[in-house]
Amino acid sequence: MAFTYRDGDGSDADPASRVATGLRIFVRLAHEQPYLGKFIVRFGLTSESLRGILVDLPMRDIEDGIAAGRYGIGGAGIASLVVCMVVSSLWMVLEGHRG
């Protein structure tokens, strides 16, 4: 599964925008398809293919953002932060929390 997110003018979107949009897509998906959201929360980090969606794609965007100067941080720890943020957000939506 691969997504291409572009700005309105057709250029590649800002890496920070791609990360934020990806998070919103996953949270919206969990809200609209709760069974799929529960599956991602429960098995998302145990299956290598699911882990690739939750870690590899955002990490590429984060690395692009670091290279472009959009983030003042670096390292692999940021990938863990993003994955935890996605899983936590999905869990909160599935539990009925609204923000």
C-alpha cells in the first residue's frame, strides 16, 4: 500500500504535511471502520507488513523533513514517537474519545 500526497499545485507535499495527513487518515479509518482500527492497534506492530506501513513510510517522510530542516530533531527515536502517537490516537478513537 503506497500513498502519494501532493500539494494543490502538483508538487510533492511538505514532509511534515505528509506525516500529519497520514496520521489523520489512520485515525479517520479507525473511526469509520472500528474493526480495522482494532486490528491495527492489536496487530500493527507484530506483523512485519503492518509494521512497514506504520514505521517505514512515516520514517521516510520524517527523514525527508529532517533533511529539509522542517524538524529540529533526528534519529530513529522519532519513528517510535510517531508509531506510538498513531497507535495511541487509534486506541483513543476506538474507546470513544473525541478531541
